[in-house]
Amino acid sequence: MGFEIVQKVSTVLREFSIYDSKRYSSFKQEIGVFDDYWFLLHVYSDSSEPDYVSVYLYVNCPSPVTVKWISSVNSVTKSLDYTYNKYEGYGFPKYGTKDQLFKDGLMEINSTLTFTFTPQAAEILRMRLSSPRFLMDDEKFKDFTFCVGKQEIKIHKCILSRSSTVFATILEESTTNRLVIDDFEVKIVKAAVNFMYKRELDADLKIKALLNLSRFAYKYQLVDKQQISQKLEEQINLITIRTISNFSKANSMDDLYDKCVDYLAKDFETHICGINDLASLDPTFIVNVTAKYQVYKKAGK
């Protein structure tokens, strides 16, 4: 079964916006809450018939949408039904004359738009509406707050309880629907909130942010914490090994620390020559690497 979205829009433009065959374009407006479905109006006066004004409705739609458009300008009312299949425009080449449409140099187009989605498109959109990604932009019904310094970061309880058994317990015991976090920076908590909604990492996170995000994930036992660990393991190289090994050691992230030891020990002769700041490596780390290297050497690896 399909569904409909009805939107009412008022568009105001000045007469000089369409002088000399200039084309006026209104702002893009989303259809409902779907950012890849949107519409706008194009208004212009053709040089071949300069007394008339053309008005077209352009719709962008990844899947077919039937639009019933009722519009009025002063005493002129027009309506049409059209099925859009992609980004395209449809409308009225002679909506009316300039004298009919402009008053005191202004033209106001009042539109009622009924967007009807096919059953197939409706099902896809319903799935998107129910996804955590969609909820991330729903500020109105976020019902829990992280207090980080002077900033507040809001999140849905349903996302928290699904993402972490620790947060689920906090929710059961909380009477204020607020949690003060004083051992993580704001940007890390925001990254953690994004991660809980999207269940995938932001591509632009730097090593230090990933490390602190991993610390957050293990402190609060996020269900997808292993995804962060895997990403960090992939980032171990001769440039990052000092930062990752020092951080993981200081924060008891033993598995990640062992990965650093293993990385350097496996090809010790080559790797050790490639590290320019060898003195900056923790002495205990070097001892651990050497011991692991001896194990590999004896095993003939």
C-alpha cells in the first residue's frame, strides 16, 4: 500500500527576478523528511512571449512519485497531476500574464502539493523511517542527555539501551535522564553517539580520536566495540605504532597492545630500521617486542 505526503508552500518573488529572460529558482524543499526527495519551482518569462509567465515544478525522486499540484496566484488557479520518474520539471508554459500575477512588483505562488508514493517506494521509505540512522536527525523526541562540560548531547533511550548493556542499566536506575561524562572530550562523545546510531565509523576519524572512541566503547561496553578495534588494528604501521602502543598500554587495552607488539616483532629487522624516533618507544614495549621476536625466530617464522 502506498502513502501520501501533503505540503503547503508559499513562494514569493520580485518581478525583476525574471527580467530579460532570467530564470527564478526557489529554494529546494525536502519532501517530508527524505533529503533525497525534494522539489523547487522555476519561474521565467520567455523572450518570445514576454508578457506571459511560465511556472514549472521540478521534483527530484529516486523512485516514481505522482504529484497533484494545486497552485494559485491572485485570481489565477491552476492544477495538474503528473508522475515524476527522476529529476524533471513539469508545469505551465503560460501560467498567466505579468499584469495578472504581479502586484506591486511581487508575485506570490501558493501551492498545495500531494505526493503519492508507489507501494514499493513506500515500503523502502518506511524501512528508512524505522532505521537508527533516521532517528539520529530526530531532535524532537531525543529523551536522554549526556552532559559533557558545558555542552549537552541528546540521544534516544532506545538507541542507548540497544547499544550497551551498561547504558541499559544506567537507564533503569536514572531518575533524571541525564548522565555527566567528565573523562571524555565533547568530540569523542559526539563520535560515540554517531557510532551508536549508524553502527559504522565516520571515515574522517583520526588515530587519537579512534583510540579515545575505543576507550569509550570498552568503558560502556558498546555492542559494536570490536569494529573500532579492528579499524585500529588496520591502522598500525611504523608511523602510528608509538601512539597506539603507548595509548593502549596506558589504558589497559591489552589486545590492541599485543597487536602492536606482534606487528613490530614479525618483521623485526626491517621494521626496526624504519622507525626514525626509536628512542620515543616505551622501553617496556621494546622488551615485549624483542621477546616476541625471539619466539618467532625460534619457531622459524
